[in-house]
Amino acid sequence: LEDCLFPVHKKEPQRITDENYFFAASKYRERLLDHIEKNPDFVQPVSRRNEIINYIRDHFEDVSISRQSMKWGISVPGDPDQVIYVWFDALINYLTGIGYGWDDALFAKYWPADLHLMSKDIIKFHCALWHAMLMSAGIPLPERVFAHGYFTIDGQKMSKSLGNAIDPVEIAKLHGVDALRYFLVREIPFGNDGDFSSERFGQRYESDLAKGVGNFVSR
């Protein structure tokens, strides 16, 4: 915490006491570590692979998968006083959305996924909890997980909670899709954090595209 607030969302944490259902995730700790060791490209980039290995080895415990104090959500079957923890239910959607439990042929077509692509701040769910859930259900793991960095706006993470998001469609309308693509590829190495500012975009547009590429093409 920073000044008693979450550093990303700038909100105060709340202490909650609940009686919950748990998933015995720790049973799969060694299997997860063994799978990552035998498949060095399973979690990328390498920095995230190392991070998730340390997390699974040192901190991966049984996970609370229901909430008693929450009044919205999907009820736990047979226990209407509990709702399913959103990060447990959300992961299951990867399967049910492509046919699991209702269209075997469709599910076989799309699973296992070739690649799971997500932000670096949710790899504990996608590289530990999710894979333990799949192992528990006897379902193959995805082929690879790649954790990308943040888009920041003037040095601050882009966030719905902060309301500092930028619409790429509007930028493309003003400057063109190719110019926006160039800026993102030029400024943000894949997998790392990347900062966006209108001032920086304008500088790249003028120096690289207008004066550089544009001058070259005109000649």
C-alpha cells in the first residue's frame, strides 16, 4: 500500500471476515512447478516465468473460492448464502464459452488454447490458480501464457477506476491507423510497460514519419 491506498486504484482496503469454500490449490504446487520446468516457454517473458515460479513455490496456498458477504454473483450450488468468487468463475468462462459441457466438438476444436495473453498483474490467477483448476479437472493446460506490460498515460497505469483511458479509435481517426501502429511498435517493446502521451505521439509523428519516412518517400 502507498499512504494506506492501493497504488493502482487509489482506494482503501477493507478487512472482511467470511466463512468460505476453498479450492485445494496447494495439492498441485509440485505438478505446476514440474510442468513449468519441463516446458521453459510455457510462461513468457522470462521475468514473468521467474516471478510465477517463486510465487508457486513460496506462496501458493489453498484459495477461497466463495464469498459470504457479497450479495451479487453466481450462487454456490446447494448453498445460496455463498456466491462464487469472481476470479474463480471468470477463469471457468475460458472453457464454457467455447463449448465445455455443451458442445464437445466445438470445445475440441479450440482447446487447448495456443496462447493466453494477459496483463502482468493477473498472472497469479492465469499461471497458478487457473492451471491448478485445469489439473484438478483433468483438462489439458494452454500451450503458452504471455504476460504483457501496462499501457501508462503520462507515467500512470491506464485504468477504468482512474478514468484516464485513451480511445485508440479516436486517435486513429485523427492521425491514421498506421501512424498509431508505428508509435506503439516504436515506443513499446512487447512484454514491457509502455507510456503514451499525446505530446510524445506528436513528436514521433513529426520527426519519424513526416520528416523521416515522409521525406524519404517524397525523394
